[in-house]
Amino acid sequence: DNTIKLWGIGPSAKMVRSVQEALRYLSFYYGPVDGDFRPTTKLGLSRWLDGAGLPRNTSIDNDLVVRLNAAVDQLRVTLAREEERRKQEQRLTTLSRSVQESLKTLGLYDGAIDGSIGPGTRRGLNTWLSSAGLPTSTDIDEELITKLSAAVELHHQQLAREEQQQKEAQARAEEEAHQRRLNDPDYKLYVKLKPKAEELMAEVKAFLQSNPRDKLLVPSSLAFS
């Protein structure tokens, strides 16, 4: 009963289950795998036979199951390749984003961080590769990201040193200006008299506040207010 025609007496349940499993994987059948050679199983098999260029009266036998399983294996290989390609594309996009972020930090790229290696990214990368003594044909991979990350770290360290140097230079300039003022005779006199002048000013203000209605002191009060 393993060589029954498609439209003849129903094949064995074991054979039908094998056909159903294969057709489900190939998306030609969506019903249960139960060995029942129902109309939906027949319809799915007919459609697969049409796509495979086989006559609809092909016998449901071991040879047909082998053909179906071969189609399943081929689809699995195709899906695996597509999944691998998708992973590689995702990996490349992630790596490309890292490249763009590093190049932007280094001032070699000012575009979007989108993972697309366009002319701007390639130009900035080639500039950095040349400055690092690397060929412009270097692949975008984890090793390149490591080297770029190291360059970014050195860049941050250089910026920190420059900022510190600027602060130190500013402090020295302020100290030198302060020393120059201290050596100026007028400034020396100002520094000497300032505390006493502030003390006298405080006393005058306190006196005026305690005598707000004294007509003789009104002009002075206005002057110190």
C-alpha cells in the first residue's frame, strides 16, 4: 500500500504523517500531523507537486517521501544561509555604528550614527587608517574596533591633558597678574587703605541709619544709600 496513487485508495497512516510533516515545514499544509489523508493534505501535496514540476498522479511512496524530505533539507539550508546572512548584516551594522561613533569622537566624521558605511564614513575611516599606518582596505571587524577604541581612549587622555594644561596656564597668568598688581605703588596703597576705608564706610552708614531725620545729614545719607 506504499505505492497508492494520490487520488486512489488512501496511503498508510505512517506515510501520510511523513508527507504531512514535510508539507507543513514547506508551508503547503497547516493541519495536524495525524496520518489522516484529508482533503487539505491532498490539496497541499497537489500544490507542492505542481511547484516541483511533478504530475499530480505521482504515487505516494518512499520515493515521494524522499523527494519531500530533500525539499525540506534544501529549505533548511536556505533558511540557515539567510539567517547567517542576517546575522552577518546585523554584526556589520553594529560594527559600523561603533566605527562611526569612534570617528565622530576623533573629529573625522560628522554624519549620522546609522551603521551605513557611506562616503562620509569611508572617508573618515580612510583618513584614520592612513594616520595609523594601516591599509585603507582593512576589514571592518572586531580587531579594527579594538584599535579605534584605543585611539579614542588616547584622544580622551590628550583632551584631558590639554584641559589641565589650559587650567594651569590660566592659573599662572592670574597669579602673575596678581603679583604685578602687588608691585604697583598705587595698588599697594589701595590694599593698605581698603580695610580702613570699608570700616569707616560701615560706621557712616550705621550712623545715618540711626539718624534718618537729621536734616543736615540728608545729602550725605542720599550719597551713601
